[in-house]
Amino acid sequence: MQLRAFAKINLGLDVVRKREDGYHEVKMIMQTIQMYDLIKIEKCQESGIHLTTNLPYVPVDERNLVYRAAKLLMDEFQIQQGVTMDLKKFIPVSAGMAGGSSDAAATMVGINHLFELNLSTEELMKRGVTIGADVPYCIMRGTALAEGIGEILTPLPAIPFCYILIGKPGVNVSTKTAYENLNLAGIKKHPRIDDMVEAICRQDLKGMAELMENVFEPGIIREYPVIQKIKDRMLEHGAMNAMMSGSGPTVFGVFNDRRKMERAADSLKESHLAKTVFATRVFNIGGKNK
């Protein structure tokens, strides 16, 4: 079976507080977009998990969330038969777009179907959080308010149709780095996540775009000014707004006009500010992760 592992962007991202266990509580709005990795999963006679990828620097052992996701379910249900998995990466790595988490989510869905485990979406999500905080959302997909460490999810109405332009510079930012550059006590203005939820519920694309904000941005932009340059380039070419997604460094712009998005994409490519430029749209269809 072949599955699509869809990328996500954060339309709004706030860090509320640091918990005693060291984790941070967040409040953010997640959105799936039409950009995806492909995972092919097959049963095989040889026991164990056999993973291959199209990128030489992506690990194929327990350091890879795909491997860990398959192992989690196969160990729990004592599956003796082996699997071969081929992962084709298209979502940039360390980009703040949950590529690894989405790969893990698709793997769990695939193993569940392949071996007829009959786990519900909710049961998969409960197991997924042990692999990563974004995995439950990547199983659910669509538009959602995420709270807690990202695992408390409230589905929201699909946002109005719009175009999304992705621009990732040639730098990687880990979540650890993002938190190290975040001065939580010094944040004077937090994103208005509740107001954004209301804008989405009333299908107000302009109002939603105006409220886009990410608390990680100032610290990461200080470290990597190219992020601001990519944002500015998108805004100059008609983006309703542009923002860094997740812990960065990927920037996305929201457009209500396809031609404007295409012109912005051409300009971004010519500027060489972004290593990856990808024009797409939101993905609001629920159902099976196939």
C-alpha cells in the first residue's frame, strides 16, 4: 500500500508556559497543505522492519520516526511477519512542517490497515503522541486548534480556499534551537489564537491572515535574517500575509489570487533566497490517509 504523508503549517503559534516536566504548553492552529511525502509499505517474509529512503542523510533505523511508528504497533500486537517500507521525501527536513511526524502518522495508518489491527483514529492518535507531539494531529489532519504540548486537538471548520507558497531557505532549525532562542518571559504580545479561531469559524480569510503570528519568529529571524527577506518578498508580491511555520525556518505566504502566488514564486526562485520553493494550496479533505 502507498500512502501520502501531508505537510502542515501553523497559521498561529503561541507558547503559553513552560511546565515543570520541561515541556512547553502551546496554543496553535494547524493546517494541512497539499505537499506530501510518499510511503510504500509491503509485507515480507523476512522478519523485522526494512526501511529505505531517497535521501542518503535520512536514517533508516530507530532514529527515523517511520521505523519507530511501525515498531510501536508491531511490538504491541506481536506481529512476527516483516515489512519493507520505502520513504520518498519531498517535504523539506527540519523545516517546521512536521514532515517526520506526518511520515510516522501515515505509517501507523498503513500498518493498522495492512495487518487489520482495527484501531480507530482516536486509538492511533493516543499511541502516536508517544512518538511525537505532532503525530496525533498528522493522523487527524485538516484544520485544528492544538493545545497542551500539541496533543489536545479540537477540529475546526475548514479554512476558506486559498493558495499557499512555501519558501525554505538553505538552513535547518531544530525545535530545540527554537526554544533556546525564545525569551518566554520577554514576550510582550502573544498571538490572538482565539480571535483567529473566530475568524476561521466565520470563514473570514482576510481576518485570519491578518492575525497570523508565531512567537518563535523574532528569535529565529535574529539568527537567520534570510527568513525576513523571504517574508518581505512574498508580501511585496501580493501575499495576504507571510509567516514562519512552526519552529522554522520555512516561510509560507497566503494568497487569494493564483497569479499573484505564481509571480511571487518566480520572484523567490530568481532571488535564490529560498532553496525550496513550492506553490500549493490548503488540504481540507478528511478521511483515510491515502
